[in-house]
Amino acid sequence: MSITKEPTHDEQSTFPRTRLLAEPVHSQPTVRLVARLRVAFGLVWAVDAVLKWLPGFRDQFGPMLDQAANAQPAWLRPMFDLWTDLSPWQTTALATVSATTETFLALALITGFARKSVYLLGAVYSLGIWTMGEGFGAPYHSGSTDVGAALIYTFVFAALFLMDRSGPNVHSLDAYLETRVSWWYRVAEVGRHRRRVNAVNHLPEIGAT
């Protein structure tokens, strides 16, 4: 005769884990902080976008590229010549694309639209401004004061990407869109959202065995 011991369950350890998994992600205190940082950063981009739509920006866009190219060493000049050799209408079109991009970034950050994609787009765009528009922050000499603002923007976008990982943020448009569009989380969330949803959906199985 064999004696089979029934598996025991530690209710005191099971239920706390269940409550932890079932806790809404938007109750985390960092979510509101990240949302405020995102909106504040979006307001900064809104000011940049307004300045980009002014006629003076389009008129000075070509000379600005020339100035950035002149500050570069000889081995970098071929890359900058691709931009400085643009025709006037191409330069104007590029300035319009820049203003449109910054307007989109400002609105997306303020409303919380497609957050993951916007963080990636903003980081790449800011890095492009730093390399071409600001000429890698050069020239560097005894009177230089910084490496260029666009590089700082790149790091802020990267920080938002790393911080905004707690799933659907109720302080964003994405939270609404994810309830209407099944695949929208792929555009908006860094990836943690699906794991949390699956864990919550399997909560009944934790206490059923």
C-alpha cells in the first residue's frame, strides 16, 4: 500500500502573489511621473515646431547647413556636401519636413500617441539634427560651451523609452486606442504589456490547483 501525499499550497504566499499580479499597472506611482515628463518634453518640442514654421527658419536653413559644414574637418566634408549641394527648392522642402516632423513629435508626446514608436523616431531625428544641423556640436575649442542641444534630446527620448515600460498608461491616448485596436500595443508599448496581461488572465489558474 502506497501513501500519496496531497500537494499542499501555501495560501499566505499564493494570495500575495496573486494580488501583485492583479494590481493595475496604472497604479504604479512612476506612471504619472513619466506622463508629466513626456508632456513637458512635448511642450518643448511644440515651441521648437512653432519656430520652425516661421519664414526665417526656411530662409536660413541653407546657410545654417553651410555653417555646420564649414566647421567640420576635411574627412567629414563629403558627407555634409550631400546637404549643402541641395537646390533652393530642395532646401525649402527639407525645412518643411523638419517643421512637420517636430509638430508631430510635439502632439504625439503631449497626447501620448504611439509612445514607443515616437520615442524611437524622436531619438533618431534628434540624432540626425545633432550630426547634420549642429555639425556634431562642432567646432570644439576653448570657447565652446556645450555639445549641442539635440544630443540631449536624444538622451531624453532614450530615457522615456526605458522608463515608460509599465504597460498601458492611463494618462495617454494609447490607453484608449489599445482597447479599440488589438495590435496597437505593438506600436505603443515597449513589450512588458503583453506579459502582464497574460499573467492577469491566468490568475484563476493559480488558485485552482
